[in-house]
Amino acid sequence: MSAFWQTKRLQEMSREEWESLCDRCGKCCLHKLENETDGLVYYTDVACRLLDTETGQCRDYAHRHRHVPDCLTLDPAALEAFDWLPSTCAYRRLHEGRGLPDWHPLVSGDPDSVRRAGHSVAGRCVHEGPDVDPETRIVIWPE
Ligand code: SF4
């Protein structure tokens, strides 16, 4: 029997299915820089202040907008606007018809498979702050 992410379009998924697609890599919680000339987006290793840099998880996901009002909510109807998501992101992968990788927890059955495959930011990022300049901290995260 096929899994829901193989048979349903993103717009057809239930809230629970949609939320379960997030592999919790934490990459979308990193600061990004956009080149004004060519529009290319560069990732850094500088994290949102609400991210736990050791676990790579949001410290208050349910109430994150109270702490960080401009934190974006992914919307299935507006995925075209989320081309800044990392190429490994499950939402972007499915939107582009690339399926889920074998390290995704829904495929592996193991939440830690993301970290083992090198796709979690846990322990690999720092918090924003006056001494941390994102422009000097551009990182190429693994594809
Ligand atoms: S980049 Fe995508 S898969 Fe990773 S934490 Fe963000 S929404 Fe979830």
C-alpha cells in the first residue's frame, strides 16, 4: 500500500499529515541572505534566537509567533513562494516531485536518521547576536 505522501498532493493532506512531513532538520530556522543582483539565497549557520542550537529544534514551536512575530508559516497553497526552502526540505521535495529520501523519518521510522545523514543543524549553528555577523557565516549545507 502506498504512503500518503506518494498518493496525495500537498494541498490534499490533512493537518496531521502536513505537519508530519517536516523532518525537523532546523535549516529553515537559519538566517538566509539574498543576493540582490541575482536573487540567489545563501544559507548561514546563524539560527533564530528561539532555536535550541544543540537539538536543532524550536524551543516553543506552538507559540513561536509570540516570540518571533515574523516566523513564517508554511502554507500548502503558497508553496511557490517558498523557493528559499533548502533543497532537502520535504515540502520542497514533494512540491518538485522528488519524493522523500531514505533518511526522512517517515521512511526510516527513526527521527534520528536526519542527524545521522548529516541534515540536522543540531550542534552545528550559533545564535544571532551583536558579535555574530551572518554575512561572514555563509554555509553550504549538504544536498
Ligand atoms: S527545512 Fe523543511 S523539513 Fe527542515 S525543519 Fe524546515 S520545514 Fe521542516
